[in-house]
Amino acid sequence: MAHSGINVLFEGRNLIRLFGGLWTTVEIAAVALVLGLILGVVLGVLRTFPSRLLRFVLRLYLEFFRIIPTVVLLFLFYYILPKQMGVNLPANQVATLVFALWTAAEMSDIVRGALISVPKHQRESGMAIGLSRWQLYRYVLIPQAVSLELPATINLVTRVIKTTSLLMLISVMDVINVGQQVVEANNQKYPTGVFWVYGIIFVMYFVIDYPLSWWAKRMDKKRLERANG
Amino acid sequence: MSSWQIIQQSLPLFEKGFVLTLWLSLIGIIGSIIVGLICSLLKYFQVPVLGKIAAIYVEISRNTPLLVQLFFLYYAFPVFGFKLNAEMCGIVGLIFLGGSYMAEGFNGGFDGVSKTQVETGKAIGLSRLQLARYVVFPQGFTLSVPALAANMIFLIKETSIFTVIAIPELTNTALDLIGMYYRSNEYLFMLVVGYAIILIPLSIILTILEKRVRYGSFGN
Amino acid sequence: MAKEIVKVEHLEKFYQKRHVLHDINFSVNEGEVVALLGPSGSGKSTLIRCLNGLEPYQQGEVTFNGEKIVPAEKNWQKIRQKIGMVFQSYDLFPNLTVLDNILLGPVKVQHQSKEAATASAEKLLDQVGLREYENAYPRQLSGGQKQRIAIVRALALNPELMLFDEVTASLDPEMVRGVLNIISNLAQDSNMTMIVVTHEMNFAQQIADRVLFLEDGKILEQTKGSQFFEQPQTDRAKAFLDSMDF
């Protein structure tokens, strides 16, 4: 009786609740991305500066966030912030913070990679016309780096969006958590409802992520074609 | 109890979780490489129908989260009579996810073989199959190694999500212990150490591989 | 009359909307050396690549050895065994040794026995003075050496026609001479039929039996080699020769 199961979505306010959950998810992702991408650009620029100590510290930051699974990062902040630091944040803010710091780490590596791949003579020509370091970054290096790494940045965005699925683990009322509640509440009436609820969540993620990754892929392809003449 | 005692007591449990994480990762990675290679070859040789199916699979798998894929496998499929235990769900889910990442890794390598190399191969009369066998694949595999290694690290980290379907790997072990004894510092410490032991060496190897390939261990 | 190896009739090529080759007509006889000259962007390389099926063309016909080529990848693949081509970017296969680079075509494509193919490959390596490198990998060679190997690799298929596409353009000046000498010897001693795209005017004058001068995708003149450099027939060619500091 697979067909009747789909009605679970139209029962009461179920669909609206699911979209409400999706909104929470999107909100957290959006705020984390804005904060994370900005911080990431700053850290990425700093990682091209000559100070060895600075570079080492930032590299450690990157490796920490890269090596520890995001699930573990969420729990680290969820337990340690209130206990060790006395900071009591609601779960969705903890999640936003974690995603932002993680995004910043990944972004810093993308930005650094792009900056050091801008040809050396570009940097030198900039200095030759008397640009200050700030001007060199502002007018020469960062604009070139941005266009170079836009596809990688978009891919990072899709990863962050997918990672928001972990929100339910620290009890944020995201789309999946709402989905679970809907499934449990309607289990008697719609035994196959679980398929449709998780199905629509599946589709929601796909609909958000697919256009982004399609765009990134197309840009990469064009670049490859141009490089090959 | 002191922290040290807590850690000592939990050690056997963490050891079990550690081994399970490694084991599931290993199966997942091998499966992903096989699935990924098949998809990539279907694309490279533009196999009709199957190539399209593989392309659709790759897009679906890459653009949805593992957690949702697992929920689907674990909760939704049994409704229609496909019932797998949690660990099988984890492995199938990880391969479903990893297959597309590995496919993209191989594709990137094959695409990275320069156009002039392909033309040179054609110029000496190589057939499509010979071109793949002697020119594109040997160079493409080498080029794709860093991406494959990065995917391995990614997949190992993704096993932490198995905790949602209660597979007692590292993360699940730690969360269970925290739930029972309320000693989050010690157990989280163990958890981080567990992943660090697996992932730090791999990430160092990855850095070396990336440098090697970038600086052309073989430029022509 | 000498045998006609290649004949091109009314060849037209477009890149999307851009018309890059206009009504190209010429033929090359056995043993003849034809130089394609012209400013950069004139379509020389595109034309020579059309003769090997690496670029599709939209209209016109190419006849090879009296047989009209049906331009499908499968046919080209067969014909390419009879046409050797050397590129500017030499492109040895980095994953194979020098000898394996040379043997790939004869053994895998033409199914020659490995012993026979090796023997003739070694003979060719002797001729270009690189026998001692047969087990080296391409990365161990200099640019000039790689280009000489690339020539050997093309010759190993016993082609009836050789195409050279700016083969010295990315070499250091001191490497150029050695590569050009090999091509000259090939023309003189082996009487090889060749089409050569080059910017080396002295070299072109030395080996070309005939010159095709291209500009903007059109053949502006076809002149005997000895004559072209002394008295080009068009003003454009004259201006070109002047600009080449010849």
C-alpha cells in the first residue's frame, strides 16, 4: 500500500512543519557560510604572509578541523562550551559556530591555494608599480584568486549544506528531526509514511545541492577547455 | 574516580569501536573504489544506457547527505521488505556515497591527461581501447591518486555518522559512554585521539602524494 | 608522372562560426617536401591537423594514396598508421621508456613481432644518436632529445607521409639544429614525402621543393621552393618574408 503512504505529507500541518524544519536548516547553513567564508578569506590571506609562527598556528587550526569528523566537532562544542567555558548557547547557535569555524578552515586552504598559484610575475609587477601589500592583495591577488577558486568554494557550500543533516544529533529542530517526529506521530495510520517523509527530505537536499554542484562543474569544465585551447 | 581511571576503564570499549571503525571504513573504501571505477569507465567509454544510469547515480549520491541516505536504508526500505541490519546498512550507505566520490576522482584523473598526449596517441594509430590502455589510464590513475586518498579520509570520517543507526563504532561508543556516565571530557578526548590515530598518518601521506603528483613525478 | 600521395580538394573548415580554412586545394607527390608557411593564426597547423583527422572539416575531400578518405574515426585510425606526425609539444608518453614509446605503434597497432620492431627501432635510434637512451624515461631527456625520439616514434610505423607541425618551436635554439638535420636527412637520404609547418625560413628554403603560403585560412600562393624565397609572387608573401627577417 505504498501509495496511500504519501498522504502522510498532507495530513494536518506535516508538510508545513517539514518546510519549517528545512528553514531552520537553511538559516543555520546560511549564517555559518557567511561568517565562515569571510573568516576563511582572512585566514587564507594571513596564511600567505611570511610569519612562520602565524602560518604554523593557522595550519594547526586547519588540520584540526579537517581531521576531526564534523559529528565529533559538534559534540565537542556542545559539551565543552558550557562545561569548561561557562558559555551556554542554544544548540542551533553551537551548530552555527561549529559550521562557521569548519567552513573558515576549509576556505582558508582554498584561498591560500589560489593566492599562491597566481603567477609570481603578477605579484612582482604589482610591487613594481609601487602597490602596498594591502593594495597588492586588494587589486591584484584576491580578484584573480576568487575567479580561480569559485568552483571549489561552491563545492564547499554544497558540503556545508549536506553537513547540516547532522544538526539532529544535537537536538536542533532541523528538517530531519521534524521528519522523525512526523514519522513517529503518524506511524499507526501510515505505516509506509516513513518512506515518503525521508523521501521528501532526500529530494529537498538534492534540489538545493544539485544546481550548485552543476554550476561548479560547468565552470571547471569551461576552464579545462580554455586551458586546452 | 580520576580521569585516568575513567580512560583506562573505557579502553576496551574504545578499542572495539576503533577496530569497527577501521573495518567498516576498509570495506566501504574498497567497495567505493570498485563502484567508482565502474562508473568512471562507463562514462569514459560512453557506454549507452548504463553510462547515463551511472551519471544519474553519481549526481544523486553526491548531492545528498549520508545521514539521509542511511535513514532511507535503515528506516524506509524495511517498509517494503528490504531489511538489512545496521552494519550492512552502514556499509551499503557508505559505498553508495563513496562510489560517486571515487568516480569523480577517477574522472578527474582521466580528464587531466593532456589533450596533446591523446592526439599523439591517435597519431600513431592507436585505437580507442589502446589509447585508454597505454596512454590515458596509466597517466590518469596516477593523476587521480591524491583525489582518491582524500576521498578515503573523507569516507573514514563519514563513518562517524553511523552512530545515528546505532552501529557501535568510535563515535557511538563515546556518545553511549557519555550518556551513561556523564563524563564528557574524558570520553571526548578518547574519541578525538581515536580519529587522530587513524587520520593524521593518512593526511600526512596525502600531503606527500599531492606534492608528488603536482610537481610531476613524471612530466613528459 | 610521380605518384600522388595526398590530394586536398575544396577543403573548408569552421570553428563554430569562424571560417578558418577557405577552399584549400593542393596535392603532394611521392618524395616531395612541401613547406606550409604563413603568419601565426593563418591556419597552417589547422590544415596539417586536418590531414591526419585530428581536426574535423566541414566540406571538401582528402585523398590519400588514391583513396578518398571517408572521414570517420575508424578510417582515420587506419590511415594514421601510414601518416607519421610530430608535434610541437613532442609529447612522449611519460609512463613508458623511450623504447616502449617507439614500439607502441609497431607492436600494438601494426602487430609486428617485438623482435623485428625492436631491431628497426634500434636502427632508427642509432641514426639519431640516441641508442644509449633506449631504456631511459622521457623525463630524463632534454627537449631536443625528446623531439628526436618523437620523430623516431613516428618513423617506426614506416609511414608514407610525414607531417611536422612546428617541431622546433618550443626547443632551445641550440637544440634546433640537431632536430632539423634529422628532418633534412630524411628528405635527402630516405626520399620521404613530407609536409612541414615551420617558422625556420632558412630550413624551409633548404628542404622545401614547394611552398604553400597561407594567410587568413587561404592559400595565397604555391611556388617552387627555390623560387619562393627569391621572388615570391604575391606582395603578402614578400611582406611576410621581410618580417621574418629573411
